[in-house]
Amino acid sequence: MSPPDTAVKSPEVISLGCRLNIAESERMKAMLAHDGSSDDNLVVINSCAVTSEAVRQTRQAIRKARRANPDARLLVTGCAADIERDQIAAMPEVDGLIANERKLDPRAWNVPQHAPPIVPTRTRAFIAVQNGCDHACTFCVIPQGRGKSRSMSIDAVIAEAQLHLDQGAQEVVLTGVDVTSWGHDLPGSPELGTIISACLTRLPELKRLRMSSVDGIEIDPELFELFASEPRMMPHIHLSLQHGADLILKRMKRRHLRADAVDLVSRLKARRPELAVGADLIAGFPTETDAHHQQNLSIIRELNIVHGHIFPYSPRPGTPAAKMPQLDRAIIKARAAELRAAVAEVRTAWLQSLVGSEAQVLAEKDGSGYAENFARVALPEGTPAGTIVTVTPTRLIEGMLE
């Protein structure tokens, strides 16, 4: 019996990391598939470098892709391709690198300039309205890979969203590296609420609008009002919180304190009690004491964080935090596990409270879907992907409503 054919039949893009990478990967897929003019036997790794674990996963994905496609041309782009350039380029599996800032430029891929901007296949459309970052958090290496903050114009965002909607997308997710800084570089310095209002006004067929991670201290009054009262704005906010202890937040060079996050969530939930809160939290930041860790744990319960992204701290090259006194890796790992357990406990109680309550769920291809509050819900067999269905969950099984 001959071995299975593992050659790539059309350009493949493997995306790691954030939602911004997902949005950019969709655009790359569209460019590479256009007119069949690109190299069909091509694999692209859109890499991540936010943590040392993300770099490890990037290297793992490169090796796996090469094993699956031994004859393909394998190119790497994304943050790791810039931040870990020499190390990635030295991998024998890699045929070449595409600079992060050029990955959406058709000329970098030798495809026509008029290549379409999207591949309309997802039930949810990710649109990168902003890129880069002008801040200098002491733990973060991403500005090295993304550069200065840059905003997409309102007209460009509307045009891209319309393309997705025309192809059946039911939900649009606006994303970016530091999405709440959108507009600072545009004429008149509009704030993020401006573009969200424009999307809702100019796209009346848009049923659901969701935001990726936001910096709570930069939420402008218009954006606050939309989160608090606009039905098409999903009742789900994910905060770039990072920690629950003020001293650690200052050493991270964050621009908010614990009380700012507590006040924001309190005011939002007073207006919209069903709002689900998510947050990014870092475990084991340099100089973190057990008391600081306890404050990190307690903010999970105080804010009722039900969508938690927990990152064990890892020193990144060239960052100030890498020069601070480091914690033992075993302590970091144990504290990250405690944070995850705390989020799991809060999330389970929240999901249990949703049993018996009607939910509007956007169906995915795998037989489940996401409610407006981003709870995962199992759907009846045969539910078409891309439809919004009304369901009333009757139980919670292994972390999923059904």
C-alpha cells in the first residue's frame, strides 16, 4: 500500500497567538489563494512571541508542519519571525521569513496587488482595526514585533466588515494589539467609541459586534455607553488587566490601578447586569510576593472573571522586567495553576447560573456555539453553522452548557 499523500493542495496558513493574528491570517489566506497565482505547495506559520511558551509552540508548529509537508515551501511570519529572527531562521525546517510589517503586503508574497482582502468562510469575522503599540509595559516584547500604533480608517473598517456580512458572517469582532488606542493617529484623534458607533449605524444588518481585549483605563464615554446599553454590542468585555496588586501594576508600568478596574466593572454591571467579564492575568511577575499573589487571586472573585487568560510570567528579550529579580519557575507554575483554578471555580458557578435561561447562540461548525455573553453551548445535531438559534440550556456538562 502506498503512503498517504501529505502534500499541500493549496496554500495553508497556520495561525498562533492572538485574535489579531487570526484576522491577519484570514487576509493572508485570501491573498495566497487569489487566482491560483501563488505557490500551491506553501505553508505559512503566522507566529507568536508574547511569552517563551508561545515561542516554544511556534517552533513546535514549524516542526509539525514540516513533518506533515516534507516537500512544501515553509515560510514564517508574525512576531516571532521578528523578535526571534535569528533563532527561527536557523531552524532547518524553515525556508524563509516574511517580516511582520510586510505580511499583509501582496508584494511580499508575489501575488497581485488587487488580491481580495478576506476569505469569507467564518461565522465570526475578525477585523484588525489597529496594530502596534505606543506603550512600554515592562514585561511586553510585542512593540518590538509590531511597531508603533497604527489605525485603520473608519471607511476601510466599514468596507471590510461589509464584505464579511455579504458572505454571511453573523458577528464581527474588532481586534488589535492595543485596540483602545485606535484613532490616536488619525485626523481629529477619534476615540474607539466612534468607530463602533459608525459600524452599528452604517451596517444595519450587523447582528452582533464584539470587542477583543481592551485597556479599561482607555474606555471613552461613548464606548462605555455602548457596552452598557447597546443590544448589538455583545455583553462581554475582556480586560487587559494583568494583575490585581497595585505595586505589581506599577512595576509593570500599567496605567491603571486595581480600583480603576473594580470601578469600571461595577459601573458597567450596574447598567447591564448580564455583562460577562474576561481578563488577562500574569502569574509570577518579578518581585511578586505571596501577598501580591493573593491580591491577584482575589480580583478574580471581586470582578467575577469568567473568561480568564492566565499567563505564567516568562522573561522576554530586551524588556525591563527581564532584569528584575526573578521568581523560581516552580513558584510561577504553581501560582498560575491557582489562578486557573480560581477562574474555573467562578466560571463554573456562572455557567450553572445560566442553566434554564434562554440564550441566543451563534452556531459553529463543530456542533457548538457562542452565546452573546461568550458562554459555550452545545447545539442540537444538524444545527447549520452560521445561524443564530435560541436555546434554553438544561444542564452543564464538562464546562459546556447543553
